[in-house]
Amino acid sequence: MIQQPLKPAAIAPGAKVAVVAPASSAKGERIEGGIAALSHYGYQPVLYPHAAGREAPYFSGTVEERLSDLHEAFADPDIEAIFCTRGGYGSNYLLEDLDVDLIADNPKPFFGYSDLTILQSYLLDQTGLIGFHGPMVAADLYRNDGVDEASFSDALTGGQVLAGEAQGLRILKPGRAQGVVRGGCLSMLVSTLGTPFAPQTENSLLFLEDIGAKPYQIDRMLRQMVLAGKFDGVTGFIFGEMLDCVSPGANPKLLDEVILRVFDWFEGPIAIGLRSGHVSRGNVTLPLGISAVLSAEEDPVLEYLEPAVD
């Protein structure tokens, strides 16, 4: 059952924000740089106990430690938003014991992408909580050019996010469609198929992005989603920058051609290149769970119809 949108409150400079690591460990200097950036934006970052930890072979802590940090960040009334250090791997270990009632009772902006897609998608499906597919502390915020500041600010303060050619968007198949923006990292969404945590995608503008996957691997994952029925009822597709999703020596347009062939049956618009998630620069914050219009006509644009926060 599709949940009604659960919007967190807008946040302002001076707000306390949590830094957590639900998946892999991150380099300490990158965490420090990202925390400094959050302070520069006027927030008061709070590094949670295991956010800078390391647990063999590649986690930031045990399942219990990572889950405890996440639950405590949502439960703490002084914390107004939650930022992940990085993705990597490990969020799937948290799903079975995730306290969705606690989170639904304490909605907050929850920033992440990559491996965090699994948590954001599940929370959206179970509670309606708007996800913030956007910059992470030790992946983007520590970099001088890591954040698209307009979408970051609009998403958190109640503006309506807009993304177009300046954010990398270009047209693969023209058209116009409206729907609720859902999705995230393609390989993470595929990893949930056949489990109780597979995403709902009906009546959505589906955003899909990934990194370092060859075009044939993207083809395979898209076909798996087709065969699972996850593209039934989708109104339009928006692909990310698809950083390093190339085959050495192949036609640089091969990925475009693969996507158009996989979707030769699809009648709606398809766009690609939107810099959100795994990107080369300027990570765009995309709210997941609210309505938008994709206009892939003369000038491609994704325009949200409502704010992500109250």
C-alpha cells in the first residue's frame, strides 16, 4: 500500500544535525572535512558514537551499533536532520530490526544514496517518510565542489527543487509525465527483488543511477526490474550521471543505446545525466516520495510540485 507523504519539518541554520554511518566505514579526514562543511552551512553537526568506527571487514560498527546510532538520531528531539558519512555496503543488515514506528513518530530529513537507497526506499514504502537522495559527509560534503547548493537549500528549507540542463539533465526520449519521484541506486534496488523489502514503484517518476557498471550490466539489471514487474505503471524515467558506466573502447553512446533498446516498449519520457548520487561534482539533492513533472521536450527539466518539508 502506498503511504501518504510524511514530511519532516524544515530546518534552519543553527540546527543540530546527526552524522551516522549505517553502512561502511569512512576515512577520518573526509569525515572531518564534511563536518566542517556542515558547520560552514550554519548547522551544528553531532558525530554519533560509531560514525567514525571500523568493524571487520568493511563496516563502521556491528549491526547493533549502527542500528543504535540511527535509532538514537531519529529519537533525539534536539536533532533536526540526519546525514550519513558514506554508503559502501551494510544497510541491508539493518532492515529486519529497523524500528519504523519510532522513525515515523520522529520524521527528519535523512540524507544518503548508494547503499542507503535500501533504507530510504523501505522507509518511504513503510512510513511515507520523504527521502533525501543527496550529499553525504565523507563522499560529497568534504569536497569543495561536492554539493549542488540550490537544491540542498531548497530541499531543507521548503523551496521546490528544480533540476535541468545545468544539473546535467538531457533527453533520451521526449515527452512529459507526472508522478511521485522514487528510486535511487539501481544495483541496490535490484538487490532487494524477491525480498519483503523490494521497492514500490507504481505511478512513479523513477530515478535510477549507479557507478562503474558496464552497459551490459546496466542492461541486465534493467531487464531484471522489467521481469519483476517493477516498471509497470512507471510514468517516466530519469537516469543519473551514470559515472564510469562505460565499456573501454566502446561507443561512448553505448549506454544511451542500451537504455533505449531495453525501453523500446515504453511510451513515456526518458532523461539521463542528472547529477544526484554517484556524481563527478555538485551532488543534487532529490527528494524521494513527492510529486514532480518531468518535461523532456525542448529544455529538459524535472520540477517538483511541492516542498519536501513542512
